[in-house]
Amino acid sequence: MGNIKNQLIMRSLILLLFFITTLHASAQQNVQFSQYIFNGLSINPAYAGYKGTWYLNTIARQQWTGLPGAPRTFGVSIDGPLRDDKDKAGMGLGVQVMADMLGPQQAYSIYASYAYSIPLNTNRTKHLSFGLGVGASQYHLDGNNLQYFDSEDAVFPGGGVNTITPDARFGIYYHAPAVFVSVSALNLFSQYLTSDYKWNGYDYKNIRKTMHLYLSAGFMVSLSDQVKLKPSIMMKDDLKGPTNIDLNAMLLIERVFWIGGSYRTALPIWRKELPSALDPKNAASAIVEYYLNDTYRIGYAYDININELANAQSGSHELSIGILFHSKKYSVSSPRYF
């Protein structure tokens, strides 16, 4: 029985990877959260309901402080179990709202996620979840905030362009008490749907987000009764440019305080080499998370650039707050470290 379940996991991951590698897109990158490990729904709809009870997460990120037009991102998500019967597969639901602002362009999105979780052992500590998310993104480009050299250039009118595009995302999430593996694809439809991104005959499709593949994994190691170590890795790729890789390490102290950091770089996985002017080093982050009690969590991350942007800005700030809604109906049989 165990071999059959393991084969199911491998076939599902291979199928998703094959599906994703057949896609092609060209547009802007998705926002990168340093605290993604505490915000799983933002990168995988299969995460919905993972904690076994309803969970609300809010996050705000100010990137490249001091740089004019620097990215700002705000997000709210809530997810929880729809069904968690002992002898049946579980189901989870989630909703995420996001606002992403970069200079003269803005993107607002809302997604509803559904996850179907299959227990892989009798005591239900190992699960394989399949998730689907559907939603829409509104893109706006403000011509009044664009800077240009020729004031008579007809390409930049005094108004703006605004459009709404439906979209979808898909993911697979495997978790056990001390390990997780996550594979997902976001923005699946955006590059195939025709929308009005034009001014005076010029095409501005690059304001639209492209399809992205996410692969992440991590595990827990007990260093003592009071301290645990959680190393993890995340790869993000649009299959056109360099692959973003996050290497993370977090210490959990007395089950209430997380402290650690991450290192972000880029590797030419799909391309043979990177342009000579592109520095593969990106940023390093310091991350702290604190559980005020069994209900509230607060987290903060500070990113410092270690590339050519280092002297042009003052780093990035990211604040998150989580609220766990406890319920007698839904119980968690094992700790949720991810």
C-alpha cells in the first residue's frame, strides 16, 4: 500500500512539472515574500486548510526603501478546513486578496482556492493535497505618473489603461509532521487571454504577470527539547529568465519564537548562461516571528540587497500578522511547523 501511495505522489509531481514546462510567457515577475514559509496560500492553493483550523494572515511589504516608485505589496488571506472527517479525505477552502504597486502600474487580484487532502497513513499524520485556485486580476497603468524625455511623445497620454483578466493556479502539497514538499503553478491563464493593453496602437502587455512555477521543500530537525531547526528552499521560475532560489534557515525556540534568515540568488537553470552584466547575487534577509499566544503571530523581515541596488536604496521591510481561529470541531493531531 505504501509503494502505491509513493508512486501516486511521484506521478502527480511529474505530471505537474511536465504541464508547466509546456507553457510560455513574457511579462513581469510575481512579488517575492521573504516570509513565504508562514504564508503558504500565497504560492500554493493546495495549502488551504493545512493548519486544521481557520487561519487569517495579513502581510505588507515595502521593497527598496528610498527608491522612487519602489514596489509596495499588501495582502490578506484566510483559509481553513471545509471537511476533516477521520475516515475520509479532507477538504479546505481559502481566499486571498492582493494589491501590488510598482511605480505607475498597479495590480489587484482576488483568488478562491479549493484543496482536496488525502491521508497517506492510518494515524493521518501524512497528507497529499491537490489544490485549484480561480480568480481575477485588475491591471492599471497610469500615464500621468510616467516619466519621459519628450513631452510631445504621443505614446504617453494623460490618462491610463485599465483591464481585468481572469486567471487560475494549481498546486500539490505533501506534508508530514517534520517535512513538506510544495509544487505549484500561478498565473496559468494570463498570457493566453487577450486584453486591451494598448495606447495609440502601442502594446503594453508587459504590465501583466507571467506564469510562474514554484518548488519548495523543508524539514524540521530537533536540536534539543527547547530548540528546533527548520531549513528550507524555494525555487521560483518563469522559464525565461534566471531561476530565483531562496535558501532559508529558521530556529524555533521554546515553540514561540522563530529567528533566522535567507539568502536569495539566481541560477541559469533553463538558460545556459546569464548575461554578463547580471549579478546572480540578489539579497539576504533577517527574519523573526513571535507567537504572542496560541492565537496571534507577528513577524518581520528585513532584506538587504547585495547587488548593484545596494547603494541606491535602504533595504526592504516586510510585516505580517497571523490569527488562528481555534475550534472544538477541528483538531490538529500533530504540530504545524510549515
